[in-house]
Amino acid sequence: MVMMKAAVFVEPGRIVLDDKPIPDVGPLDALIRITTTTICGTDIHILKGEYPVARGLTIGHEPVGIIEKLGSAVTGYREGQRVIAGAITPSGHSNACLCGCHSQDGAGTRHGWKPLGGWRFGNSIDGSQAEYLLVPDAMVNLAPVPDGLTDEEVLMCPDIMSTGFAGAERGNIRIGDTVAVFAQGPIGLCAIAGARLKGATTIIAVDTVPVRLEMARRMGADHAVDFRSVDPVEEIMRLTDGRGVDVAIEALGTQATFEAALRVLRPGGTLSSLGVYSGDLRLPLGPFAAGLGDHTIVTSLCPGGKERMRRLMGVVASGRVDLKPLVTHRFPLERIEEAYDLFGHQRDGVLKVAITP
Amino acid sequence: MVMMKAAVFVEPGRIVLDDKPIPDVGPLDALIRITTTTICGTDIHILKGEYPVARGLTIGHEPVGIIEKLGSAVTGYREGQRVIAGAITPSGHSNACLCGCHSQDGAGTRHGWKPLGGWRFGNSIDGSQAEYLLVPDAMVNLAPVPDGLTDEEVLMCPDIMSTGFAGAERGNIRIGDTVAVFAQGPIGLCAIAGARLKGATTIIAVDTVPVRLEMARRMGADHAVDFRSVDPVEEIMRLTDGRGVDVAIEALGTQATFEAALRVLRPGGTLSSLGVYSGDLRLPLGPFAAGLGDHTIVTSLCPGGKERMRRLMGVVASGRVDLKPLVTHRFPLERIEEAYDLFGHQRDGVLKVAITP
Amino acid sequence: MVMMKAAVFVEPGRIVLDDKPIPDVGPLDALIRITTTTICGTDIHILKGEYPVARGLTIGHEPVGIIEKLGSAVTGYREGQRVIAGAITPSGHSNACLCGCHSQDGAGTRHGWKPLGGWRFGNSIDGSQAEYLLVPDAMVNLAPVPDGLTDEEVLMCPDIMSTGFAGAERGNIRIGDTVAVFAQGPIGLCAIAGARLKGATTIIAVDTVPVRLEMARRMGADHAVDFRSVDPVEEIMRLTDGRGVDVAIEALGTQATFEAALRVLRPGGTLSSLGVYSGDLRLPLGPFAAGLGDHTIVTSLCPGGKERMRRLMGVVASGRVDLKPLVTHRFPLERIEEAYDLFGHQRDGVLKVAITP
Amino acid sequence: MVMMKAAVFVEPGRIVLDDKPIPDVGPLDALIRITTTTICGTDIHILKGEYPVARGLTIGHEPVGIIEKLGSAVTGYREGQRVIAGAITPSGHSNACLCGCHSQDGAGTRHGWKPLGGWRFGNSIDGSQAEYLLVPDAMVNLAPVPDGLTDEEVLMCPDIMSTGFAGAERGNIRIGDTVAVFAQGPIGLCAIAGARLKGATTIIAVDTVPVRLEMARRMGADHAVDFRSVDPVEEIMRLTDGRGVDVAIEALGTQATFEAALRVLRPGGTLSSLGVYSGDLRLPLGPFAAGLGDHTIVTSLCPGGKERMRRLMGVVASGRVDLKPLVTHRFPLERIEEAYDLFGHQRDGVLKVAITP
């Protein structure tokens, strides 16, 4: 049995680099040799035990790599090809997929869909923080990297960029909209970039960290609101001349940001929520207009699949958006525990780390 | 000054029939002689002081009548014509109207929209429980009643039918969808009818009152769930083979119904909320899938305007839907206080009352 | 090699029953023993040589049957299960599928999509007019038939019903719309049923054959216009009080019907085209409003995949629509040449024939 | 009677500057003193007699000016305010407006909509190439110009920018789409800008005039195809790796451009047509996929109304788009006949002219 290095969840508080066998390749799978991967905020939830996964699972869901071996029934690819796969790996054949809800794939059973069913890497199967990754339903999920794009240029596509853009897309932003984005972590920053791409003409970024607000401006925000120094709701109402925003994007997962997003939303507007919440949410009566405000609230899980990846890499290749500045630190896989420590504590201005086996 | 009878809000707990002057007609207005009107659940909120309106205001927002006098700038109508107007009377010229959000009309100011701005009758101006009603922006709001339809046949169009159907429309029901409707008051019953019209093929009605569940079947429900005898969430999951519903419609305005609607919603589904809430709402973490379920939550205020009324009366005329059974009681305007008493206490199987001046 | 009977295209003018080997089952395939199938208008185009297919191909794309054998990689089904598959069999893994365009599947190549790529049975691979049918990408395409539905009750789901309903769905029919459907063959009749299900409240059927107009009324049409006795454009404008229709559905594939559909369309309306055309189409300047009428013209190929089939069978099971009257004749597979003769010449009031091996 | 100068249609071939009375102001009107206006391609159609208007009509539909006098029933504005009005001036109260189809306003009659009903200036009522302009339904149509924007910066909003952007919006361009725009006149150039704003990441401009192709690149095109030197269909298929485009925008109004747009469209794609055609159009069988390509064809008339204008001026104010380079020439109103001559013959690299009374 040939072995590889992998970052494994041992118990709450401990993700360690360990030796695991390189997986066998089933007929619909592909084995990828990872060249670059990264750590996500969700992985920190797993590390802390806030999101439960099986002990012994390899963590990570953001792979860039090279096809090492293709399953016997996989066509349309060749070994040695550079590819990425999305954080979410739909099967392509579930009822959920066939009605357009790929992220909520239902594991093929007759008896209902499980929310998050499409999220498998580092959740229900081994993930990408390893030397090798087994990609299920390879023909649905592998997207060749266009020539000329580096690993780091496409490293945000599998999750951060796909999720952040989904916030703008599901918010149904139209040309001329005013949009507020709450929290400027990597996903919020990508939501800013997505809102800009969709034609929002007034984009207001809210956060507390000056360097993140500065990055928000770089991604396309017109205004940066530091909510330690001003009340963000008052400030946004002032900036919009009392009108409120057409679309509010929540990118943190807390009551405070969700509620502020609702408070600045105009009647008929859309609150697009990206955050992962850790408790019940409250919809306050007044901002919710007692249920009579013609509001829309949407939540989104990261869209995956090779077509999504193709499009996102096309955005990168077009030069419309430059996400390279989000990669602030680099570590070899051997030092991933150190990377977890830095990223988990948000030290040293870290946004995203590149991990290279 | 010529006087008329009108049902007036005096103070919490008291709506009385009083004498008020027949209003003057401005250039864009029309004066309607009311032939039939009704009482809405919202009027009961006003009566109880739960929804604040000015003392002395005439209540009511569901008018059927005859044009008595047209404003000097109004064209396209003639005096003596039978008409209805929606509960919501958009101006047609606000920015809200011009971006398709007629119900949330903004009163023409530069400084923001007020939620519910489009609801004027019995809220910010005198309403329809009177002998005469002044309709503002008449060219936007007056819809001629097709020959052959009685007052009672179109009495549900201004509010109940428009709101209930909006629940189905905003829920984006598609052919073949499974839909649950929580609460079978007049609006819930119209949501059932609307869901049927939109092509839902499994419609589940939930309530506690047998006669209302029976009426729900008559309006098109396939299953009637009495939540005094079964747990509605368990029963709906059973009826859907564990799959949940594509669209859940809330038509009461309570935490219990809202939460049950969320619990039976499939990943990627839509919760369409019609209820008027009287307190904060809670989104429980699990059913909300921690914000990762690709859910959509929409709220709707009754759509108004003459084109909406034209379409709804067309539905009635087509015979596709028969809402006449919803009118269970009839009173002359003189006895409206008695009607409030009956309707407010939901005695005698009342669904809607017809009031005739 | 075990042999079976199959209806094979020999040359223009000749489809004959012949012996062919029962196909081998690949890892993603399923072999279905056909219990009922039918003949489509498209098959007649093939018979006449108007639509080219390879000589020796088995014709037919509307299968009802029983799983005989499952491929080694197929999960979620069992042999002996009653199933249908859509006329269109998407792979689930192409870029076309992953952006929601399943009917236009792209055969997995990097170099573009081929229109109609999703239509394989009786087009690019052997079809269903045979004792056995090999279904590719079985997990995407096999839909179990609910207990209690007969073969004939679900026989329209694979093509006729899916296509006709798509005409209503892609036309974006809303509650209260006025809809005209041109031509009352099986697809037009299903478009009537679909328009009714979507909430159209005035449905106008146009044809020349009294029995088909009668069937149109049975499927839900409010008006039947015989265009041998009246000018259909004038009649529809009269029926709509000069307003025109919100949605016009073309279900024949000729200049005359397409053009009439455009002529009765209101400004801002949608022309939903289902017909298969055999020559260039002309958009006349006036009805096209010189390109300034805010019109939408959509064309649709039959949607396929197991989720579509599940939903359509759900519609049948709900009793909302009864398509059994469309099956006017029945033949054993042995007499399929006779069935082609009857159906191709539209003799004896034939609408659809059931073929049973 | 106080007189003013106005450019008047006399007969085919002759638009001349003449004296006309300054119009009276009705209760819903506003009188605007024009400070800047321009000439549109449509005006050239009128000049040539290709589009019929009444003799004696003042031409022009692109006004920038100052409120001189408000009608007695107009509120929310003040005299002296700088405003623009859209080329299309919806009434706000027609059934067309109330179902969101403002451009196709129906003049308030019961008997049907007239296509183009919303286009009144220089079509059915006097237009903007004059010292004064009477704006009907002023509360629906007057949009205050934000401080800091010059006349020339907002001069494209009433028509060119609104129409060009509509091409992108109605084409439903999504992030990552590939878009081809046929013809780089002012509207095509604005369609390029609109496609860029909507998130298209590959934009291909087609024209024959090098300076226009150069301007297309400045507006956001990634590729410029000169169809005198290459076959545009072949070149676009090459640029898209055989895939075709997601959205094709036609901005000229000829068979050649419309047909090329259809030929490069991928299955399932959208052809968004902005051109004003002067003859019947032909849909060739192959590119139209015999009606089976899941194509969408949409046409658009310029969206108007004050909310549209507010949004477009917001886009200008945001700096996202700079349309000032489109104004290539300037004339006083006295020399408008000279301006018509230059613009009509497209001499001297003219794109748009600014006319100042």
C-alpha cells in the first residue's frame, strides 16, 4: 500500500499531518496529485469541533492539481492534465442536480435530500489537504486549467470566489443597484468583486479591520464603513440618502451582521446570506416590516461542478478580477499545522494561505 | 356639506358607524359609491390597537362600487361605471412603482421608501367601509367589473385573492411542485387556489378547524392536515416520502406556522410568507441549515393596481376558481359593528362577510 | 448472440421490423425490456427522409418498460423495476447539463455543443421501438413508475407531455394570461393542458380538424377556432377585445402557424415555438414591430432526465390532467409497420398509438 | 403667443428649424427649457421618410434641460431644477405600465396596446430638438440630474445608453458569459458597455469601421472583428473554440447582422435584438436548429421613466462607464440642419452630436 501525507481531523482542537494510503480509483473517479490547496474558514469550524466530521477524515475542499489516474469509465480527460475541482462535487445524476440544485445533491436515495449533500470533500469523504485527492464523479467535476494561469490564480475558484460571486448572483444584482456587503473576509471580498461584475454602481463594504476595508476598495467597493467608528446602519442610510440598499450581502454568519443587513434593506430588496451561522437567527419585527416588506432572503451554498469552474477561471483569465492579493501567506504541506495556527487566529493580516505538497 | 355613513376607528377596541362628509374630488381622484365591501383580518388588528392608525379614520380596503364622480384630469372612465379598486393603491409615478414594486410605493419623496407605502385605504387615508370612497390616482387603480360578475364574485379580488395568489406566485410554484399551505383563513384558502392554478400537483393544507380544512379541499388541496391530531411536520414529511415540499406558504403570521413551514422545506425550496407578524421571528439553526440550504424566503404585500384587478376578475370570469363560498355572512352597513363582532371572534364558521351600504 | 425484434430505418420510405442483437450493457447503462412504446411525428419525418438518420438505426424515443439488467456502476435501481426514460437522455456531466441546458447536451467534447445533442434514442443511438432498449447514463435517465399508473397513463411523459408542457413553461405563462395554441396534434393538446396548469384563464385552440378541436376543449381550451371557417388572427383579436394574447404557442412547424402566432401577440408578449420546421422562417416586419415590440420568441426541445419524468408522472398521478384519450389506437410490435401507415397518414382520427412488444 | 425655435419635419428629406409657439402646460405636464439635446439614428429614418410622422412635428427624443413650469397637479419637483426625461415617456397608469411593460404603453384605451405606444417625443407629440419641450406625465418621467454631472455626461441616458444597456439586460447576460455585439454605432457601443457591466468576460465587437472598433475596445470589448477582412461567423467560432456565444446582440437592424448573430449563438443561447428593421427578417433553418435549439430571441424598445433615468445617471456618476467620448461634435440649435447633414451621412467620424439651444 503506497502512502501519502494528509491533514487529518483527530479530535476537536487537533488537525495533524499524518500518513494515509493513496486511495484506489473507482470507475467514475479520478486521482489528482495536489499541487496547491488552501485552508477555509469552515476548516477552522471543523478544527474547533463546531462542525462535526468523522475522526480520521482528511480536511480541505479547494484543490488544484494534476490528473494522476482516471477511472475506467471516465472519458474526456487525460492523465497529466492540470485541473481544479469545486469544493462542492455534485454527482450530476441526482434529482437535486436535475432540477438545478447541484449543491444540495441528495446522495441518490429516494428518501429526500440532505442539505449540503453536494459538499463531500473534507466533509463526508477525504479532502484536499493531502498529496493526493480522489475526485468522485470526475466527468462532472474536473475542470482543466487554461494555459497561462498559475495555481494561485485559480486557487480561489473552488470555494471562495464561487461562494462570494453566488452572493451577488443570488441577490439578483442589476445594473445601477446599491449594494452593501457585511464582513470583508475572503468571501465578503469576493462578494464585492461579484457585485462589481454584476453592475452594482454603489458598493458599500462594512468591516472593522482597516486592512480588510482597504482590500475591499481594491476589489471594487466605493465606500468602506468601519463599524467600530460609526453605526453601520445609520451610515448606510446616510450614504443612500435614506433610501436603503437594493441588495445586502451577509458574509460572516452572525446575528449582528444579518440584522444590520436587514435594517438597511429597502422595501422590495434582497438579503443574500453567505455566512455559516452557529445559532438561531432573529428577524426583528420592524426591519422585517411585520412580513409585509416584499423582501427576499436567500441563502447559498458554494456552487460547484466543472462548468462553474470553467466560467470562474474564464473570469480570472479575462483580467476582470484579480484575486491574487488574497493569498497572503504560503506554506509547504509539511507545515500545515503552522498554517492552521496562523489562519485560525487571523494573525499577521492573513486572508488566505497557499499550501503546496 | 353632504354627509355619509362610515365605519370609523375611535380608539383601541372601538370602531363605530359615524357620519362624515362625502369627500371632495381632486383632479386625479374618483369618488366611488360603495355597493359592497368587507372586513379584513387586518381591520381586526386595527380594532384591537395592534396596528396603529389615526383616530377618526374610516376603515376598510376592499371596495366594490359605482363611479359617482371623476376628477378633472381623469380620462378613460365614465360615471356610472361599475368598478373595483385594489386594497393597495399605487400612484404609478413613484420610483418604487417604476421598478415594479408597486405595493411599496414611496409617496413621491426623494428620501426613501416607507414599507407599505402603497397601502393607503383605511391606513393613511379614509377607507371603504362607508357609503362613498375617494380613490386616489384613479387611472392607476380603477378596474371596470366585467358584465355578468356579481359584487360578491369580485369582492375577494381587492385583497384576499390578490394576496393569496401572490403567495403562490412569489413562491415561484412550478408544474409538478409539492406545496404546503399553513393556516386556512381566507388568505390561506386563496393561496391554495393560487397554488392549484400555478400547477402544484400535491397541495397540503394545514389548520385546526375542520370546516376550514374542508374548504381547503374544495379550493384544491389534496391533503388536509389537522395539527391538533398530528404533528404537521412529521405528517408532511411522511406524505412527501421524506422529501419535503418545494414551496411552503405561511398564511397566519405566527412563529409556530413560520417555523413549521421552514422545517418541511426541501433544500433549495422557497418559503413564501403572507402572514402579518406581531413580534420578532426566529429562524432555528437546523431547519435553516445554518444558512447553507439554498433556501429562499419571500414576503409579499397584496399587489394592487387596475391591471392586477383586471386579471383577477378574469380568473373569476373564467370559472377556474370559485371564491363565492368564502362569503359566509352578509350585513348592511348599518350593522357593521355587529359584523365586526362576529368576524373578530370568528364565530359561526365565518370566513368573510359582505357589507352593503 | 441473443436476438430481438426492432423497427429499423432502412431507407427513406421504409421502416421495417427486423432482427437485431440484444445490446450489451456498459457500466453506466441499463437494459430495459420494453412493455409499451409509441410513434412520434418526428419518426414520420425520419421515415420520409426529411430528418436524416443512419441506415439500420432502431427508431423510437418513448419507452415504458422493465429493468432487465443494470450496468456495473449503476446504483439506486433494481432489476425488475418498472421505469420510463425521457426522449432526451442527457449525460448529466456535460457543460450543457451543468448550466441547465440538458436537452442540448454536448457529447463531452471541449469543442462546442451540437444542437439536439441530448436527443439520442432513435437519432444517434438505437431507439425504443424494439423488444429491448439500452438506456445510456441510466442513473440520470431512469424514472421509476409510481404504483397504480398504467403503461398508457405514462406513455406521453417521455416526449409529448414534456414537450407540450415546455411550451407553456418556456412561454412563462402567468395566472390570468390569455394564450393561443396553434395546431392541436398531440403536442399542441399537451400545450393546452400545460397552459391550463400554469394558470392561463383564456385559452384559444386553433386547428382545422373538428375532432382535434373537440379534444382541445377537453384538455382545457376555452375557445376553439377552426381556421378553415374564420381568419384565426381576426377571430383571436375579436375574442381578446383587440388586445392580443400574452403568450402564443406554435405546435406545428409551418410559416403559416408561426406567423399567425406572431400576429396575435401583444406587445411585450412571448411566442413559444414547439414545431419542427422544415424550411427558413420569415418574421414579417409589421407583426414583428420592426424589432421594437419587446417581444420574446423561445424555442424548446423536449426536456428529459429522470427528475422531469418524476414530475410529469406526478402530474398524471394527481389526476390534474388526463392524457389517456390521446391514445386512440393499439398495435403489437409485430404490426408496427401497419401502425406507421395509419399514423403517418393520420387516418381514422389517430392521435397516438400504443405499441406493445 | 410666445414663440420658440424647433426642428420640424416638413416632408421626406426635409427637417428644418422653424418658429412654433411655446406649448401650454396641462395639469400633469412640465415645460422644460432644453439646454442640450441630440440627434438619433431614428431621426434619420424620419428624415428619409422611412418612419412616418405627422408633418409639422418637432423631432427629437433626448432632452436635457431645466424645469420652466410645472403643471398644477405635479408635485415633488421645483421650477429651475435640472432634469432629463427618457426617450420613452410612459404614462404610469396604463395596463401596459402596470404589468411592467412601460415602453409599450397603451394610451389608456380598453382596446389593445399599440406597439411603441410609450414612444411619444418626436413620434406622436412634439419632441426635444427645440428651445422648449412639454413633458407629459411629468411625475413619471422627470429625473433630477445629480450635482456634478454635465449635460453631455447625461445626454446618452434618455435613449442610447438605456437602449444599449437593455440589450445586455434583456439578453440576461451572466458572469462569465461570452457575448458578441454586431455593429458599433452608439447603441452597439453602449451594449458593449452594458455587457461589460453585467459581467460578460469575453466581449466580441463586430463592425467595419476601424474607429468604431477602436471605440468598442475602449467601451470594454476584448476582441474587435472587422467583417470586411474576415468572416465574422468563422472568426467568432474560432475565438470561442467552436463553442459559440452565450448571448449575441444585434444593434443595426439588417438581415446580415441578425443572421450572423443567430449563426454564432450556442444552443440555449439568447439573441438580443436592438436594431430597427426596415423589412421582413429571415430565420434560416440550420442556425435556427429547425426550432429545436432552445434559443431565445428578444427585442427591446428603449426603457424610459424617471427611475430608469435615475439609475443610468447613477452609473455615469459612479465612473463605471464613460460615454463622453461618444459626443464627437457640437452644434448650436440654429445650425441643427447642418448637424443632420453631418450625422445623416456619418461624416467625419461622427458618433453623436450635442445640440445646444
